[in-house]
Amino acid sequence: MAEQIPFDLPVRPATGRGDFFLSPSNATAVAAIDLWPDWPTGKLALYGPEGAGKSHLAHVWAAQAGAEILRKQDVAAWVPRPGNFAIEDVPEIAGDPEAERALFHLHNFALAEGGRLLFTGTDAPSHWPIALPDLASRLQATPTARLDLPDDALLEAVLLKLFADRQIIPPPSLIPWLAKRMDRSFAEAGRVVAALDARALATGRPIGLKLAAEILKAGSEER
């Protein structure tokens, strides 16, 4: 059968609290987020591996706290205003003098006005390569919460969520089969589900164990 050209349909990730799955690997971080009104220093740094759910949890917190979610370009253009702010992927700001100065002023202004700040990054703030000394010291003094690599139950739940984001209902046996054989990371879960979706669309084949085995084999050969 000739391969079809798959349409690049938009994926709509589910980012509500009801879609965030609790397990021992993330319970401590979720508990820290839930205590946001009582954060002693008014801020928290959330860190963990790529795809661990940092952005999802930041959106959950933003909904609870009525916070704005900012990325590098938003920080650089920030105009002083009171409120709560989630700054995602702070290390991306490192090395940009304008963005670093803007984040420094945002940090000081928001906390002085009684706001709350949530920062995210792959590593802990002590490893963020911020050049501005005053900003680096403030970020390094921020209390932290870590999202760990997923356990079996969480990885299976995340796989189900990733399929649901693409409006795909996988065979019941596929989820535990994948969880036992794929690399244990959220980034790999995203890659596998995206590859399965693309291959199924291109070939017209159903998503199942045979197609999944081909995707995992291809992934291991590429590494």
C-alpha cells in the first residue's frame, strides 16, 4: 500500500488539574504547588526532566492562582504590574542581558507587591547559567520542588493522556506493553505516541502492538 501524506492536524494537549496524574514520583511537587498561598518567600522553582509535566503543572498553578504564564519573549517585554507569574524555561533567558534585567525587575516588583512567582527549568536554579549576579543569587535562593522520572503507573497514565490529546483510543494491551519496553521518560513517551500517530496516518495501518514494535525498533536504531 502506498503511503499517504498525513495532514498536520493540531494536537490539543489537556492541561487541566483533572488531567494531571498523581504518583509517588510527583506527589511532593504537587503538594508544594498546592501550598502556593503560603510559600514563605513567595516563590518556588519547579524542575525536572524534559516532558516531566512542568508546563502542565505550571498551567494548573496559573489557573489556581490567577497567574500569567510568561516565556522568554514575554519577560523581555514585561511592563511592571502586580500579579502572580509563572516563568517557564528560565534557563532560556540566560545569556540575554535584556531578558535577564527584565526578569530581575519582575522578580523584585512582583514580590514587593505581594505576588507569587513560579519558575520552571530542567535543572535546579543552582545550575541555571544566569549571568546577572543579582538575579542569579535571587533565583538560587528560591525554594525548589522536583518532578522525578515516572513510575509505571504514571508512565501508563501519561501515555493514555498523550493518545487522548490526539483523539486516539489505543488498544488496552498497548499501554502496559509500551511502558515495559520504552525508555522511562516523558520525552520518549511523547516521541513514541507522535511517531505512532504519524506512521498510522501515513500507512493507513491501525495503531497496535505490531506498529508499536516497529516504532520502538526504529527509535533504538536511530540512537
